[in-house]
Amino acid sequence: MTKKILKFGGTSVGSIERIRHAAKIVQKEFNDGNSLIVVVSAMAGRTNDLLKKSYEISQNFDKKELDILLSSGEMETIALMTGALNNLGIKAKSWLSWQIPILTQGEPTNSRIINIGTEKINEYLKKGGVAVVPGFQGVSETFNLKTIGRGGSDATAVAIAKIFNMDCCEIYTDVDGVFSTDPNKIPVAKKIDKISYEEMLELSSLGAKVMQPSAVQTAMMYKIPLHVKSTFSEREGTRIFSEENIDYSKVVTGVAYSKDEAKITLQGVEDKPGVAAEIFEPLSKNQINIDMVIQNVSSDGKKTDLTFTIKRNDLSKSLEIIKKNKKINYMSLSHNEKVSKISAVGAGMITTPGVTYEMFRALAEEKINILAISTSEIKISLIIDESNTVRAIKKLHKSFKLD
Amino acid sequence: MTKKILKFGGTSVGSIERIRHAAKIVQKEFNDGNSLIVVVSAMAGRTNDLLKKSYEISQNFDKKELDILLSSGEMETIALMTGALNNLGIKAKSWLSWQIPILTQGEPTNSRIINIGTEKINEYLKKGGVAVVPGFQGVSETFNLKTIGRGGSDATAVAIAKIFNMDCCEIYTDVDGVFSTDPNKIPVAKKIDKISYEEMLELSSLGAKVMQPSAVQTAMMYKIPLHVKSTFSEREGTRIFSEENIDYSKVVTGVAYSKDEAKITLQGVEDKPGVAAEIFEPLSKNQINIDMVIQNVSSDGKKTDLTFTIKRNDLSKSLEIIKKNKKINYMSLSHNEKVSKISAVGAGMITTPGVTYEMFRALAEEKINILAISTSEIKISLIIDESNTVRAIKKLHKSFKLD
């Protein structure tokens, strides 16, 4: 008997027909003799609908009340899913987050799961029932409803897998799995069969929307095997697990990109300790997220150039803050708001030298200029002109033999 | 300081605009220095939408899960209402039924409120806050969500009024109050300013959909003054209280009717004890509700005629059951599926003789034949041919000086 989490995202429970279909997937797993906890998101569109309503009432809607409002979305789906399972003759029961309880800590709309009661659900599983649980929510220690941020149903699924010591966690979604790059833009994109947590983490942070990064991180910490698959096809999906289980025949696993980037360069900044901190402090205080930071070694040891990237819609605010900042001296301030970030991710990079060179050579062949570079152990990110995005991805996808 | 319940029905919170409008009514009451508990229904259409979804999954949807599904409707409105109040600068907080708790007993989808926790909300009221509470729901003693039947938000409002010892309970709805008859059909219908619980009970049982009968009954038992008024106008509405507060200048307060009736007559039934029971037992076991029952005194002491009315859509099933019933003997079985029930209600009837005669005379003038009659202390109900309904109501409305 395998103990499994089956998690269905919003599109997988987006209509009554789809809920019935998802229930049949649960039925198959149940008939295979598995012990199951089902985690569901709100029906596709419902969370946005509720958010819109709150926004129409006030652009500053009370966040505690927003937690209650949004929690109603998954309450609808747990009941419908359980009803659909009952209708298939399967013993099933839904559990509200406060009944389990799923304990959370932190701010309204942005809490995190700190513990989950196991007694009642384990008893029910032992009796051969399927437990259906809402994603995305929990209760504080004073039993107020809290949500854990958009995409939080993945985090719920992984946290339950961890605390209930489940054998694996299956994430049902509307795509066949994790792809080597965006299949909507680059038709040669291929589904990845196996990927390490670290690679998945880089890819999901870089915009592959298949799984929420913090859920991947939790799965990695507790070595919970994940299996991302489509609700709507019989394909195998993508298995996510520890590096040691993966055969690195390919150096690069995937190529991700994000288009809504902007680049700011401060030329002729004083090259002395504490300058970067003085530049970034007021930006971070204004909730502006700095992504890549590149600082050249100064030729004369006195002045240097500092380049960093931010989300495009933070650009004008960032420039304003820098201009107002009296603590820093620089020669000139320039920016480019039409850039994109291309990242090659692969755990094989660690042991294979020359990946960076390979990437530069490939883009040089396409005459694509690289505006900034940042590398980590399993990732190389480049900033290029936005107009070159698709061409660059296609070239890299081919060069790294992902086609 | 007056302690008030303000209850808003589905149409009163049917859109964001309407929720904002309802919040302004609360604001006015709050600024008048009243201590307030606000009870809300689900947004108009939402409960039906959820029911439809459950029905699409299974016509035999699990009732425990249905309770969870339907409870999500009011969860949405308490959060939106509270957000709207906060937005007007009013200190407000929503409470889920299990947080209060609103304790219920009984079957899923048909429980009743047996107790309500007062400590937390009273503390909050003392601090000057407005408590916002979901109608229609509660939790069992084992803390499973339960609903209390359609229209149950009225029952919630009255139960809270009783247990919190509130001074009055205001029911905001989409009509100006209780009318002397259906204003959509009979334009001369007049709004009733004051009505006794007993009269209201008869009228609401008879199809005046303004208030749920069991809520009126609870209010009557505990003498909680009710005030039914429109969310959308400034008119005074209808006050419902004990008879002693009412001046009975009019004998009849209102004329109600219901069109979906059918009549069955068994002629030549043996006139001996237990016969009626044998006729009705199999009907009631099949959930068929018997309304009026009329049995004539038999002329010879041996045979009698028995007439009774039922809902029209129970007719064919009822006839089938009677035909199958081997325990009863009768000469002939007849039915009329095109009848309607007209009822005149008025606490003044108790002290005013001749109301029945007045009613018969009025209908005779209109040449309307009376098919069956049933009377109680404050009500006279007649069965007539359906085609005469509007003409009969107009005539009675005029005869009893309600125009």
C-alpha cells in the first residue's frame, strides 16, 4: 500500500465535469489499493472572482477578512470533490482546515503552515476512507482562518505529505509536466521525465509556473518525491526527486525565461565598502525586489559600474528612489526597460566545465548581445535585449540538445 | 443604547453595490449609537448555484457535504460585509458559526439552532465593534458544519436576538414589508404597518414569502419585536409584535393565496374510527404533506365524504397510493388539480362574529363557487377553482376594506 497525496489545481477542478473527471483519477488510485489524501484548490477563476469583489469594496480591503473570503473557495471544492467520490461509491469525507487543524503562523494572506493535526485523518485513512482537504489555507493558534499566498495549495500538499509521512505527492495540473522551456512559445520544447529538486526550484523561480517554489523547497528538505502530471492526459508527467536518483546525461535540463525585466546601471560609483548597501537599502524598504546584481572590478580601484535587474513595473519607482538618494555618488544613471532574462538550469553543470562558454558561443553565433551575466552552481542567467528572446531560447534549446 | 439585530437577505447583499448600500444602513444604525449584530444570507443566486453544482454531480449528493458546500455562501458575504463596514471606518469583525459557536442539532441540511455562545461576541460589542454573523448555518456538537434549511437566515437572526437578549430584530429584504395580499398580482394590495406574530405566522405559512414561519414562531415565543423593511427604500416597513400592542380596527389583516394546490375527494368512506388514519398513513410515509382536511358529518351515520388538499405535484403519487391501499373502502375517488387556496387572516376574527359569512357572501356576489372550507381562530381558508383566484382576492380585499 502506497500512501499518496493527490493534489488537484484550479483548472483540474474548474468545472463540474472536471471535478467528476478528477474524482475518477482518485478512484483509480483508490482501486489500486493506495491510501489517499486529496488536496484541492478553488475552482479556476473563483479566487480571482473573490479578489475582484473585495477590490470593488475597497482597494484596501481588510486582510483578515480577505482570508475568510478566499478560504470559501476551497470549501466549495472539497465538498464537491467529496460528493463526486461518494457518487463513485468511494468512502470519502472532507475536512476543513480548522477541523484538522492545519496550523499556520504569520500575517494574514501570507501565513505559512507550521503544523498539521494527524490523529483524526489517520484514523479515517485506517478505516479505508479518502480524506479531502482544502489547499491554500489554515488557522492561526487563536483559530482564525489564514491563507498562505497564491499557489499555496502546492505548499499544503507538500506539508501534508511531510507530516503524514506519505510516500509521494502527485501534483495534477493542466500541463503534461515540466518542460525544457515554454512549450507555448517554443514548439520544440520537450517534457522533462526526471528533474532534481534544485533544478525544479531554479526553473519555478524563473517563471515555469508548474509548481510553487516554496513547495518544491519543502519537498526537497524532506525528500518527498513529487510527480507533476496532467489531469487531462495519461502521460507520465515529470518526477521530481533528489539528485542522486537522476542520470545526468544532459548538462542542461531546461531553459527558462522571464520577459518583464528591467535593467539599471550606475556608472562611476565609488568602489568602497557599504556603497551597494546604501544603494539597495531604500529600494528594499520600498518592497522592490532586486534580482541579478553585477559589479565589475574597477580598473583604477576607485570607481566601478553597478548593474542590477528588477521587475519592469518597479522601474520608474526605482529610478526615482535612486535619484532622491543623497547618500550615493555616481557619474551617470542609465536604464533599459526592454530586456529579458534567459536562464539555463542543470544540475549537470556542477561537474561539466564549459557550459558558460557554450552558452556565450551559441548566442554569439546568433549575433545576440549579452547585457549582463550571473551564474550559480546549477544556473546561468543572461540579460539580453527583449526582442532577441525567442531566438535565444531556440538556439540554446538546440545547442544543449534539448530538442 | 438599543441592542439590534440587522438581518440582510440574499437580494439585499446580491451584488457588491448592494453590499455597500447595506453597509451604509448599518453605518446609520451604528452612528445612532446602537449595539449591532449583523446577520447576512448568501448573495442572491449563490445558494442555488451551489445546489445546482451538487445536483450536477449527483442527484443524491451526500447531505453532510452539502452542508459544507452551502455554508461557503454566507462565508463569502460575512467577509465582504465586514470589509465594506471597515471601509466606512466602522470597527467590525466577521464570525464563523463554529467560532461563536452556533450549536445545532438534527439532520444534515435540516438542523435547528439549540444554543449560541455569547461570550466572545458580547466582549466585542462592549468594545464598540459590530459583529457580522452568517445566517443559515451552525455546527453540531462534534463541530461538523450544518445548515438549517432554506430561508434559515431569519431563524439565525431571531435565535441570536433571543439568546443575546436584543431589543429588536430588523429583517431587511427586497419588499417594503408585509402586504395585505400579493402586490405583484393585486395592485391595490397595501403594506401592513403592524401585525401580530400569529397573523404573520398564518400569512407566512400561506405563501407570503417575507419571513420564514419558524423564525416568526421563535420570535413569538420569546416576544422579540420584528421589523420587516426594505433595504432599498426609506419606508417604515411592517412591525411584528404581540397582539396586545395592536389596535384591531380591521377584522382581517391580509388575504393570502397559494395556487399550486390539488384536491382529492373520497366519497362513501366508512364512517368509523381509524379510517382517516388508514388513508393518511401511507401518504405521510411517502413524505406527502396533507394540508386542509374536510370531513362531512354522514347523514346515515355509516358513510361519509372525505376531502383533503395537497401540493399539486404530489397529486399523481397520492392517487396511486390511495388506489393501492387495500385497507380502505370507498365508493368513488375524484380529484381536482386546478384549485387554489385563499385565506383571510386576522387576529380580529376572534372577537368579531360573522367573518365567515362575510367571506361567503362576497364570493357569492362574484358567483365564485367554494369547493372546501377550513377555519381556525384567526384564519379562514377556502378552496376555489384556480381560474377564480385573482377575482376572489380582489373581491375579498375590497370587502374587508384592505384597499
